[in-house]
Amino acid sequence: MLTAQDNTTLTRTGPTTAMGRLLRCYWQPALLSRELPEPDCPPVRVKLLGEEYVAFRDSRGEVGIIEPRCPHRGAHLFFGRNEACGLRCVYHGWKFDVGGRCIDVPTSPPEIAAKVMPKAHLRALQVREWGDVVWVHFGDGEQPDVPQLEFATVPPSHRFVSKKLQQCNWAQAVEGGLDTAHFSFLHAGVRDGEKVSLLETLPGATPHRGENEPPNVASFRWMANDPIPQFTVLDHAAGIVLGASRATEGNERYWRVTQFLMPNHSLAPGSWPGGNQLANTWVPIDDESCWIFCYAWNPDRPLTDDERTRLARGAGIFAAVDDGYVPIRNRDNDYLIDRELQKRSSYTGITGISEQDAAIADSQGLIHDRTRELLGQTDLGVVRFRQLMLGAVKQLSSGARPRGVDTPAAYAVRSGDYVSDGAAKLPDVLRARFGDRWGTPLS
């Protein structure tokens, strides 16, 4: 468990908070590029870490994310006209470019306007478009490059990105992504009143066991059968890598490898050699909600039309969402839980892995009270995440640069699954499964 003070430090992200200052040291996703689909398209409201902005794409295609209030009379620039390389306030016509500079004050004579415009400068976040995502940095001056997450480095045809609203604090949503132990229950199936592999409850599923059973199929049974994975956690230059091994029917071990990358990215397990990689970034909107940016990519081939369709409709870490990226199944409708389904075939009665994750994280409260927890050995990944984040806060307060800020190349790592012999340790598994794509250990 955490102390009340540490829980507050972990969960509060406003501009004057310790965690807020830490998160603002890093590039953060703000929007999907397709939310600003073309030059001079309508502006978009943006709220990040408790701060409000307005985003727009100007006539040259450049994106600006600026303070939302016109300095003249405080009118909201969401209602502004996006025209001729600037956002013009519709109240009295003052105009601002993507850098927040006031470039026109039509209500004053030219000699007066020239004096007013420098005083009317709006705060503008630094912006980079990378991997079909609009990234922002809150700092001033030249910043290191955006994190070189692999999804953004592959051709656009090889990736699919989206996002979804999470109706709880960012940290407990992250912890759900790092807690691979829950797959033994939350994502299991039910048959004849007994917990079974999720795959055994799908329409048309037939048991397939034996020497030729693919490991990606058997893995669901191994997760259902072994609820006590053995955890190993290693540090590297961008964060930590978590390995959780489970028993198989033989002498081998089934490993699920997860990456947590500072300060709020996770590469999910569930990928086998040749399969698609999956990752999330959890970005606080405020302290009681966050956006979860979702990425799927294949390093070796383009995604198929069928894969894109399934991801867009909600599959795996992707939720079925409306036009505003709000999940169809959410806190306000109890995730459309089906109690009859829960009796017959689904451990939760909630459809969708993403939706099951969201429901259980939201159920902890808008901000989880970690002072009341009773943690066990399968919570090691969650414990190490908290230690890493709280330690980084202390580093920053002492003047040190947090891990990963100056090493964007260290984010080019992978996660996934592997079957090893029973004596293998995590470093052996990482080298065998990923080679040099898992990260460089810290000495």
C-alpha cells in the first residue's frame, strides 16, 4: 500500500503538483492527427493535465495548440475562424498564429496595434506530428526528440492508431495495463460454471490440445490455469521491462513480457513472433479522467483491411467508441454488463477486453485509495511502477533529469510472449525473443 501523501503525489497532475511537473518534462500525445483532418479545419478543444487549450491546423498544414482565451476580452477561441494562417477571434477579430503570436488587431490603428500585439501573445505548446499523433511539450526552448516508439517509425500502412476515454485517474488505468496477473480471471471464459480459457467460449470454438497446438492458443489456457505468475522486473534506459511466467502442462514456462516506458507508455504482451505489436499511452485530462492512446503495428508487413476494421470496431486494447472516442460501454451505462452472459460464458459479463479493463479500473473509484490495499506477490509490476514514478519525482525535485527524457532512442523496444525451458531467466527470454529490441539494462 501507499501512504496518503504518496497516493496524492502519484495521482495529482496539475501544473503546480510534483507529478504534473514530472509529466511535463516529456512529450505527450494531445490529439490524433485525424482530429485536425485538413488545413483551416474547425479548431478543437483540448484539455491536458488539467489545463485547457485550443488546437487548430493552419492554412499551411501546421498545428498549433494555444491558450484558449483571447487576451482582449476573454472570448473562447474554439469559436474562432480558422483562416489565412491564423485563428481569428469572432468577438473583435484579433488573430493568432500557431505559435500564439498575435498577428492582427483590427480594432486599433496600426501604430497602436503594433504596441498591443506583443503584449497579446498567447502561450503555445511545442508541437510535433509523429506517427499520426499530435505530440506536445510544455517546456520552453529546444527539447530532445519525441520518443522513438516503434509504431511511429514504421510506414503508415503498417500501423493503426486511435484513442479512448477512461473515466478514472491515469495512474490506476496504467496499473491495470501492467497487471498481467488479472488475465487469469478478468479476461477468462466460463463453461458449466467453471473458469476456462477465453478461447473455449468463442462461437464455433473447439478444444485443440496436443503436440501441434499453437502456443498462442494454448497460452489462454495456461493463463486461466495458473493465477500466480512469477514476476521479474528489470530496469533499462527508458523504463522497466516486466516478465511474468506461468506453468504449462510440461516442463516449459509461458512468459508474457510488458514494457513500461517513462512516464506513461506501456507496450502490451500478447504478441507472438510475426504478430502485431500493441501499446498504449495514458494522458491525464484531469485527475479524474484520461485519454488512452492506442497503437497497433506490424514491423514486417502492412496491416490488412480486416485487421484495421476489427481494430476500429474495438478489439484487444482498442475499444468500440463513438465519434468523440468515448467507449460505447462506459461508466455511465455499467459497461452494458450482461448477467446472463456472466453465468454462461464470460467471467465478467462485459464484452471486450478493453471494456473489461476499463470497467474494473473505473470501479476502483475516480481516484483509487491505495492506503487500503492488501498487496501480494503478483502485484510486483504495480509496485515497481509506483516506485519508479515516485522516485522520478524525487529526482526531479533534486535537479536531476528523469529517466528517458534525454534518450528518445531507448523507446524503440518491443514486448510480447514466449515459451522457454523451465530454467530460463528473464534476460535469457528477452534475448531469445527480441534480441536487442527490448532495451539496454542499466548497470
